[in-house]
Amino acid sequence: MEKRVAHGMLTGDPARQRRAYLFGLGTVLIWSTVATAFKIALRHLDPLQLLLVADAVSVLTLGLILAAQGRLGLLRGLTRREALRCALLGALNPFLYYTVLFKSYALLPAQVAQPLNYTWAITLSLLSVPLLGQKLTLRDLCAIGVSYAGVVVLCTQGRLTSLDFGSPLGVGLALGSTLIWALYWIGNTRSATDPVLALFLNFAFALPLVLAATLMFSAQPPANAEGLLAAAYVGVFEMGISFVLWLSALRLTTSAARIGNLIFLSPFLSLFFISTILGESIQAATYAGLVLILGGNLLQKRGA
């Protein structure tokens, strides 16, 4: 696969690049819908119930994808060390990450929770200093300042003098989820396991943890069609197909930067779905905060 990607990048095959854009845009479209799906599911399920259904569906989805690609046999070559790494990372994602993220969505309007999730790249750069020994440049520090200024504007909805964060717990959980995601991302940098197989194992190993937590702190998910369908949608698309599509786009593209830039379409499309499907009135401060958060991400990316 690496040789095929390298060959495509050298020749600049237009057909490969078109497929890369199609896969990338498909991923962005999925990411744009999941905040709405979260909120619909949370009308009927609590965060742990939502995670239990979504995790179970994602394990099935990723298993079917691996089977269709003829890669389930990779499980036989998995070492005990790799399996243990996947289990530990599964405790971070999906177990801790989505438990915290879903709770933040339960406490915040979708138009606030969703943009806050985009600060994970800034959190990653901060954690890379103590954990990976990297150094922050002046550009990095400016990017961090711009992004977190956007967080303040977003969370106060422009009421900067009062610093009224609405739900401080919800904001704290949303920002905390980016910390968990960044730790998961850093943990994966040292993994040599096939990425789709690793994600399948993360979700499979996490399923008993999610089930135990649900039985201890919640209850069996109610038989509500809308809630269960929304949770299943999250499992199939957010936790499964989008990851495979994004990997495919990166493997096919002649420029990872071009594909990466598609990410910036997602939050604005997401606000459209939040407005039209959930009926939230999108405030001007939401757009202002989102532009600052994404501006900080873009500033940091240009310096990479």
C-alpha cells in the first residue's frame, strides 16, 4: 500500500486525486452530521446508554469492514504487547473520550459543544511538549491564544464582561474530552498495528468497560426507535465508516495538506444541520468563536 501511495504521489494521477477528494468530502459530510445525531440520541438515552449502543454497532461495522477487505487474518499475527496497547488505548477511546464528550453534549447546546471539540489540535500541541519532547514556537503560542480566545467568545456567547459560561461543567467536559483525545492520538503514534484493526480492537476491548459502567451507573437502553437509530448511526458512521474513508483519502491523495484542509468545511456544515434539524438558532457569537478556533488551528498548521 505504501508503495502504491508513493507511486500515486509521484505521478500525480488525477483519477487517484479525484477519489481522494470524494473520500475526504464523504468523511467531512459524516463529521458534519454527528453533532446532530448526538443530540437526537441524547433526547432518549443518557451518555452511557448512547455509548453502549454506538460502541456495539461500531465493533460490528469495523469487523465487517475488515472481513470485506480480507484483513481479519491480521488478528492472528497480533502480539500480546500490541493487544495490550490496543486495550489500554480503548480505555481512552472510546470509553473515556465518548463518555465525557456525550455528557458535555447533554449539558451544552450543540452549537457550543461541537466547535469546542475542534480545540483538540491545540491540546495536542500542548501535550506534545511534556510527552513527546517537542517545543512550542512563537507561531504555536499565537495559535493557542487565538483558539482559546475563540473558546471564551463561544462559551460566553459574546458576553465577555460577565464571563458567563452557561454550563461551566459542560464546557469543562468538552475541553476535557480534547485532552483525552490528544492522549489517545499520542499513544497511537507508537503503534505499528494496522489502523483499522487497531480501532476495531480499541472498540472491542472497550465494550465490556462500557457495559459494566452502564449497568453500574445507568440502566439498559430504552426501546426507543429514534434514540436507538441515532445511536446506531453514530456507531456506523462516526465510529466506523468515517475513519476508513479518511484513511483511504490520505492514502490516495497527492497532497495530504489539500485533504486536511477539507476539515475546515465540517464545523460550518455542522451548524447548518444543527440549525435545520435540531432547530437551534445559531448566534453570531458562535460563528465568531468558531472562526477564531479554526483560525488558530490554521495558523498552527501553516507553521507545521
